Amino acid sequence: MSIDRIENRFDRKITELGVRVRDMDQLKVREDVFDEITLLSLYRLVHKGWITAIGGSISTGKEANVFFGERNEMDLAIKIYRIRTANFNAMSEYIIGDRRFAGIRRTRKDIVFAWTRKEYSNLLRAHEAGLPVPRPLVWDRNILIMEFLGEDERPYPQLRVAEMEDPVPAYSEILDDIRVLYQKAGLVHADLSEYNILAGDRLYIIDMGQAVMQDHPRALHFLVRDIANINRFFRSKCPLRDEREFFSEVTGIPLHGKAPGEGGNEKT
């Protein structure tokens, strides 16, 4: 079925269901986002009552686009992973070795679907551990629907551009979150930085598709990298914890010699 026929059918079905779409053209201009699979998945979520209004774009990332939405009176973030242009190799690095996804086929579509399910699972584990993350609601193929973090349809700013009167409590809060994420949720974020922490009424951690379980072969390396990234951002702002000492405090693993991941040429 052609993309035009899918879009026309989507328009008709959305109208029949009474869902408000503020800019339908926005759902059509990016075929790498709203392909046939995505439009059908979006329709299924609408049909099941998960979405009652679809708004404009909130953000565009390397792998996904996020749109504002509503479910009755609840504000939503609708995250859509791009199937056609997703970085298959980068995603595979975080999925291969994760026992939760040991049996998936290594095609682009299957990796993207697994990634979406993985982010939902990671957010749910973090949320249940009491961590400040967007509450995940449902996923379908390459679409993840979660709680919107922001005000007046505008997301909270990233930490990198947020104004901080006193960075000390913010730094301490993030380290506490790293500790709880590892010790209580059993996860390592694996890409934590000032780009995926939002500053609202408190600090929120987002973008958890790449987060891995403690038993992932590279979990400790990713933890070292997360700690180093946070220390890099706060280096000129406040006194820092020793990275190796904090790593041992989080994991209970005493470090002798090089920490996992030290001495390599990998990007941090």
C-alpha cells in the first residue's frame, strides 16, 4: 500500500475517532518518520484511546522525533523512532548482550522495535525505583508514549542551558540518581550527560533506550563513562567527587589499577 493511501486512510480514521490533529501536514512532510508502519501503529494507539490529540514537534534527535500529544486532560510525549534512518549499528551495541532481547533478529526494523520496547522497560524500572523519569504509558512497534515533562506544551530545558543558582545540590542529586538507578533499578544509563537531563521543578533523566542491565558485558564501562560525563559538566561549577571512589561506592567493587573502560580510545 502506498504512503499516500495510508495517509488518506489515517486522515479518515482519525477524523472518525474524533482526534484533534493541530497540523496534519506535519505528519506527512517527513516520510522517514511517518512511514506506513508508523502511521498504522499511531492509528492503533489512537483507536485504543491512548491519544486524543496530536500536537507539534517537541524535539528531533539522532534516532527519534518527539511530538506533543494529549490523552484527555493528560499531556503526552509521543516518541517515534525512525525506522528508515535509525543508526542500526549504534543501537545494536546496546541491545546485543542484553539478556532481555537475546532472541531478536538483527534487521533494522526488529532492532528499532526492540529499542522502543527496551526504552519502555528501562523507564518503567526506573520509575518503579522512584527515579525522576518520564512515566512510560505504552509502546507499539516504534512508538513510545510517555508522560510529558514541561509546561504549556514546552518541554523543560536541558541541563546544559538551564540556569542554576547553586549547582551543588544539582550535582549531588544526579549522583544520587546514578546510585539508585544502579542499586535499585539494576540499570546503567549508558549515555548520561547534560543533554539528557531536564531541569524543571526538579532534575529529570530522559532518553533511556540505551540503558543496560547490570549484567550487560559493558555495563561497568558505561557507568564509568556516565560518572565522567557528569563530572566534566560540573568541573568548573562545584567541588567534585572522586570518580573511582564514587564508582566503588555505587557498585561495591573496589578498584585496583584501571577502572573499566580506562585507557581506551572510546568516545566519552
